[in-house]
Amino acid sequence: MSRSPAPQSSQSNSLLLRRQLTELTKHPVEGFSAGLVDDNNLYEWEVMIIGPPDTFYEGGFFKARLTFPPEYPLLPPKMRFITPMWHPNIYPDGVVCISILHAPGDDQYGYEDAGERWMPVHTIETILISVISLLSSDTPNTDSPANVDAAKEVRTDLAAYKKKVRRLVRRSAEEAF
């Protein structure tokens, strides 16, 4: 009689998160920093993303939270910017909408391939690099926007969009210091 494998324990999930935190602390990646919101909770991280050079977001300091589910790494964390953001792929409440943060499997709407979605091999580093890449794009994806107004502005008045982003960047830099 064969037994199905036991679900991953929360202890091994905690070990994985602790290992990723240690790795990011020992070997920081350019463009962001990450740490725990509370030393007693490995499932809630605070992130600071530095606006990528040569982009609309250059010079900004954007705070975000990563919240990991108990099933991590089988399921992705949620990411939400605390700093106000204006981007077609970031909901008005700050929640980031990118493929890598969508649960594994097929997309019911047909916008994403299963291979673009969350996989347990992804790390905090791959998530944050994907978000930096999102902010680095001169032409954000407006096909399935999280922020319809920002997407409309990108399509109809890119100068106004850029101006709004630059205001947020200035405000984020002032608040960071």
C-alpha cells in the first residue's frame, strides 16, 4: 500500500524562508532590500525597491510588503506596495499583479501560460527582480490591467502618465529620508 507524500510542514516552510532571508542578507541584490516586519514572523516581509535607473521610477524608494501563505513555496506570496504607485499592473490598493505571483496552473482567462505563473522554484529574489523588471518597462502591459485608469493613461497620454509617476517618485524619495 503506497502512501501519498505528507504535505510540507510549516517548519520546513519556515526554514526555507529563513534560508532565503539569510541569503539576501549575506548577498544583497542591487535594486532592493528585504527583511522581516517582525522578527517573530517569517511570513511577513518588508521590502524596499529602489526605482530602476533610466526609467520613469528612477530615484524612487518604494516600500512594499510580501505576505507568505502557510503553503509557501507551493503557493506564491502576495505583494502589496505601501508607497502609493501608479502603474497599469499594480492595483490602486498597491497589490502587484504579475504572472509570477499568480497561483500555479492554467489561467482561466487565457492571458498567461502555466509556465509564466508561480512555481515553487521561485524565490524572493526572483519575485523582486520581476517587479523591478515591471517598473523598468517603458511600455507597461495594458492588455489585462490591474489599474484600468493607469492603463488608459499609458495608451492615450503617456506624458501625463510619466508626470504622475515622477510626482510619486519625488514624494517617495522625500518620505524615505
